[in-house]
Amino acid sequence: MHTKAPHEQFYRYVIPAMASQLLTGFFIIVDGFFIGQSIGDVGLASINILWPIAAVILATGLGIGSGGSVVMTHAMGAGDTEKALAARGNTLLCLGAATVLLTAALGLSYPWLLRLLGATGELYQPAADYTVVVVLAGGLQIFNSGLNPLLRGSGRTVAAMAIMIFSLLCNILLDWLFIAVFAWGMRGAALATVTAQGLSALAALLCLLMNKNAPVHARQFCPDPHLCKKLLTVGVSPFGLSMSASVLIMLNNWQCIRYGGAGAVATYAILSYVLGALQPLLSGIGEGIQPLVSFCHGAGDLAAQHHLQRRALRLLLAVAAVLCAGTFLAREQLPLLFGASSETARESVPALLFAVASLPLWGVVRLYASCFYATGQTRRSLFFIFGDPLGASPLFLFLLPPMLGVNGIWAAAPAAQALLFLCLLGMFRQDGRRGVQRT
């Protein structure tokens, strides 16, 4: 990061981050593919209902790792190498503490949580089979999702991407072995995922600690309450970015059960898998420029910071246009990829069209939320991160289904993103009137 100007490293950071985000999402998509082929709609609905529990584990690691990356790269930009290395060490300590706390908490509460999420009747046992494995091996996933942003923040962007590719290939192989060959069902899918992520976490840890440009010393692992508080405060935003999708899954599942039953839940599962492949490509742009934006902010180079953000916006709109066109053209084939029944595939088409309408707006809001937390504007970041799952989306999920039925559930997403986009424009307009430098 120190040898070239930040704008010259734009694609070196953004492309691997997009790939890493996409590959992270592909873990659940790969599980969905094999589960859909072997178990069918019940398996698809079960994994979609339990996903918020798995997402808490992943989001915790991502939040801590991203918070540590922001603190680390900000210190690098300010020329404080010792603080940057201490931030790295304290991030690893926080990941370890989170592993102990979260594994214990979820291990005791997951049966109750599954029922709260709607896993009843025929959906409960498959969901429980998957969840128990994911919870007991939660530490592997916490470290896997937390180490990736630390690697990117250290400038090891290609290594981070390569490790994710290796992990995904392992997951595909193990899913095939455990589900298709050994017929272990939902537990086999979960075991394949956590094993692959454990291997990825080990590779990332070795890569991080064997960096000759950032040698490891015992003093870097001395607990620093100030650093831990700072990285955890910053980490709330990426945690929320990751968790918001899971909160929305939970809310949408409740409305699907109410207005369409198990068939609507299966349809929403297909929608979740498709969005799980598309949205990471957009959110990866914001995650990719985060270390560069934090570095520029720490160095006080606002011109370079704004140039990076404008460039990221142009790239995001171009990628969103391609994704929207591709989804529209393949709207009838995509559900069949996950082994959906013909009825579920047919009912998924309008849901996919509504999702296409929300993608560009969703991407822009996520991009600026990432930029806000990268520059320490935590309140603004939290407004857009939690404004979606706790404000805009529940509002439209409450208002639209009584009028439009199941289609009202699908229409809630573009309506919510349009509202948040208008809030973002209003915020920038207010900054312009005050003469404030815009992030």
C-alpha cells in the first residue's frame, strides 16, 4: 500500500474483494444446490429459515475483522506502524474471545431460536441437523470471515482471494462427498462447509502471521482496551451490513409463511440464493476500497479519497447493469438450478424481477455505508445499515402484502431501497448547503 498511490491500486483491491465476497456467499449457495438436488423444497426452506443463526457467526467474525482492518489501515496512513501491528494482534484476540462467547450462547439457545425463526413441523429437524454442526464449529467460521479483511488491509489481496477459491473448491468437493456419496443430508452439508472454512482460516492465519513486512512480536498480542473498543465500535457497521440480509430473511420468511405457506418460503429461498450470488459482487466494491479510503483518510488526502469513491460508484453501476440484464434473461432457468419444483420455479419469476429492480439502489446505499464506516462516520453508516432491516423493509413488508399478497413481499425490497436512496441523496444535498466535504 505504501509503494503506489491509492488510485493506482484500485483494481488490485476491488477485484479480489469482489471475488472474496462472492465466494463467501457461494458457501451457502453450494449447500443449497446439493441440498435442493438431494432433499428438495423442504431442505431449501429449512436452510433458508436457519440461515440467520449461521449469519450471526459469520457477521461477528466479519465485523471484528473489518473493524480491525479499518483501525490498522488508518494507522498505516498516519505512519504509525506500531499501532497498526497492535491493532492486528488485538483483532485476533477479539476473534478468539468471540469464538468462546458465541459458541456457548448459540449452543444453549439454538433449538429455541429455530422455532422463533419459523422452523416447525417438517422443517425443524433438517434445520436442527444443519445448525448444531455450524454452532459447534463456529470458531472456524468466525476466524475465516474475520481474517479475510485483515489480509486485504495488510495488502495481501490476491492471497485473500486465492484462499477463498481454495476453500470454495474444498466445499464443493466435500458437499458432493458428504451429500451425494455418503448421503449425510443436512449434517453433511454443514460439515462440508465448516471443514472448508476451517482450512481457509488456517491458511489465512499462516499467511497473515508469516508476512515478512509485518513481523509478529508477543507485545502485539497484549490486550489494549482502547484499541479493542475502537475496532469493535467500527466493526458494528460491517457486522450490521452482513447481518441486515439475515434479518430481512427472517422478516420475509415470517410474511411468506403468513401469506403463502411453505411454497412461498421455498420461493424466497430461491430468491435468497440468487441474491447471494449477485449482491456480494456489489458489496465487494465497497469492501474493496475500504482499506484505500481508510488509508487516504488517515493521511488526510481527501482528493484521493473522493476520486476512489467516484470511481467505485461508476464501477458499481456498470456491474449492477450487467447483473440485472443477466438475471432478467435467465429468470426462468435460475430456480431450476437449485432443484426447485416446477411450481416453485414458476412462482419465483416475479420475485426475481422485483429483486432485479432493487439491485442498483441496494448497491449504491451499501457502497456509501462502507465509505462512511471507513472514514469514521459511524452514525451515518449505522443509519443506512440498520435503517434497512429495522426501518424501511419492515415498513413495506407490513404495508404491501395486505394489498398485493405474496407479490407485496417481493415488492417491499425495491420500495425500501428507493426510500434509503432518497435519504442518501437528501443527506448529500444537506451537506452541500452547509458546505461540508462529502464522503
